[in-house]
Amino acid sequence: MPDLPEGRVCHLTTGRLRLRIPEKRRDDAFFRTVEQRLAGWDSVDRVEVNPLTASVLVTFSDPAALFTENAQKNDLFTVAYDEPEAAALPRQALTERATELWREADSALRRWTGGGADIRSAAFLLMLGGAAYQMFHGRIAPPAATLLWDAGEMLQLWETTLDKSDANIPEKATAEG
């Protein structure tokens, strides 16, 4: 018997199971066969297949019966019951991710400019340009830029290594003195 393609569980909730079978992507005949066979199972309410995305969506009523029928009747593909990849990744707080992205942007800007500019100076120039534009057109800018800046301050996005070393200087002088 030839090796069966692997179906990976990418989503499982009460009554719904989504599998991907990447080896059979764009194989219309294979996915029609899967749809016909699974639709005949007692535990399956509905089957939707998409050969372009290599996806099989199964709506079922009894999970135990579904897994039993899979073990007994499925000769089309194997099923990998591993934890979906996205769920296996460590979760990161939104603020941590935002801080990380700003640090990466700061680092990239410093590399591109040879250390001549950082994210703070870029933000300053953008706000200065926005203020000049608003003044030139006789309008007062809404407080969005100020709120954005304050949000960045709350997350300490604008804090650089230089700020941290400057903040430590008085402590060192006091400790040494």
C-alpha cells in the first residue's frame, strides 16, 4: 500500500474540523473523492473541500464517532493530531509586540542612516512637518499626534539606550560621592 498523504488538523472546535492536505493541493479528483467518502460517514453532517487551498472542512455531530470512523474507514489520508502551529507559538502581549516592532524599526533606521537618525528623530520630523502643513493651511491639527506620542511614552517606546545611560549618571555620582 502506498504512503498516504498527511492531513494536518489546523482548526478544531465543537462540531467543526478543518484539515489541510498540502501534498494534494489542486488535485480536484482527490478532493471530490474525499468529499464523497466523508459525506457517507454517520458522524459527518457536511463536508466542504477546496482543492486550491488543500482544505477539508468537516461539520460533525459526535466527535468520538468521527474519530472512530476515521480510524476504521479512512484510506485516503492520515491525520496528524499535533497541536496546530499557531497555537503552539508562545503568546505575546500586544504592548510587548508593539515595543518590539518599534525597537526593530529604530534599529533599521539607525542602520540605514549610519546612526545619524533614530525613530525619535523621525517621529519629531514627521510631527514638525505635520504641524507646518497645518499652519500653512490655516488649520489647527487635531490632538491625534499628541495622543499617539503620549501612548508611546506610556509604553516607553521612545526611550533609547542613551536615555537609560543618562538616567543612571546621577545615581552613579551619588553612589560614588
